[in-house]
Amino acid sequence: MSNAFVQAAVILLREGLEAMLVIAALAAYLRKVGGGHRIISLYSGALAAIAASIAAAWAFAVLNSGQHSDILEGFVILAAAALMLYVSGWLMVKQDPRGWQDYLATKADSALAQDTAWAVSALAFFAVFREGAETVLFINALAVTEGGWSAGLFGGLAAATVGLAVLFYFINLIAQKIPLRPLFIITSAFLFAMGIKFIGEAIQEFQEQSVVSFTEVKSFAWMQSLGFNPTLEALSAQLLVILAALATFSVVQRNARLVREHKAMIRSAKP
């Protein structure tokens, strides 16, 4: 089983599972608030997003066919890393069950308030297409780092698709019982690690074109066997991103705590 097979399968399973959790949670909420008649619109929007994601994948293949550029590849990988880090942070912020339920309720209530099936359909479309578009970019970056669209990569995608079909059935059965918090934390950590790894790979692409200098750190040479770039430039950039992420998370947590304390004060002040 090749490395491309495993990584492609993991990426598609992870992104697909997140999208299905969102749709299943929204469907459960719609039923709870009396919007069950809009479930068809919800699923229609999700299916449209899948089709749009496939079209995006085709566009990537056409635009990049036969054109090899280390600099372009570097920017593609950086874009993938940025998305991974963004989604990682989003998931970590939403890992509080109360915050996640409030987020879903706000989204669904907004769509229901418009009293139109199009609002629900659009909600599902953008929820799924965001995951689908990210998956396309992640898989494309993986193909770049693995040297092309190999049989192993396509095999991983096919296996993950079958797995997602099975998971979708069970997720719909237990949508209201899935512990979201552990899933969000694990997924967030995995995405963050991949984002950091991709930053090193992007810098390596730039180093190969002498756009960025190359300073090998011999004490970290063992990292190369894990697919990391053991150079001073890559390690410095990765460390800066990690520190920035920690600082941002601390600020977000502090602000959330202050908001909770403020709401608690307002509630206690009411007669």
C-alpha cells in the first residue's frame, strides 16, 4: 500500500466526514425545529456542491496538464497549507459543543427565517463545497509532492469514496449521538500537522529554483525520512507559524472567556 494511497484516502475520508457531519447535524436541527420538509433541499444543495467540486478537480487537471513549474507548485502547496491551517483553527475554535451547537443553530435559523428552500439549499452547498474545494486543493498538492497522479493516489480516492458511502448511512442513524468534540480536536491537530509539513515542502520547491536560500540543519537531518524539510529556512518559517497559531488561539480563547463572563454578568443582573 503506497504512501499516496494512504494519504489520499485519509484526506478524502477526513474532509468527507466533516462535510457529512455538518449536513447530518443541520438535518437533525431542521427536523427538531419543524423544518423537515426542507431536508430534500438540504441534500440537493449538498449534491450540487459535490458536482461543483468534481468540476473544480477537472479544471485543476486541465490548467496544470503538462506544465511543470516549481514556483507554481510552491504557491499551490502554500495555498493548501494556508487552508489547512485555517480549517484547523476553525475546528479548534468550534470544538466546544456549546459553541458548535450555537453555530449550527445560527446558520439554520438564518436560512429558516428566509422561508425559502433556496436558502437551505445554498447553506448545504457552501458547507459541502468548502470541504470539496479544500479536498481538491489538498489532493492536487499531494499529487504534486508525490510526483503525479499515480494509480495509488486514485486507488486511495476510490477506497475512501466507498468508505464515505458506508459512513454516510451510519452517520444519518446516529447524527445526534456522535461526540463532535474529540473528532474536531483530532481533525484539527492532523490538519495543523499537514499544514506545517506542506509549508516545508513549498519552501523546498522555492529552494530548488534558488528563490529561497538553502541552509541545512544537520542535527535535524532525520526529519527528512518523515517527509519534512530539515533546513533553517523551512524550520524557521514553520516555527513562526506555530508561534503565531498559539498566540492567535490564546487571544480567541481569552475573548471567548470575556464574552461568556459578560453574558453571565448580564443574566445575574436581571431581576
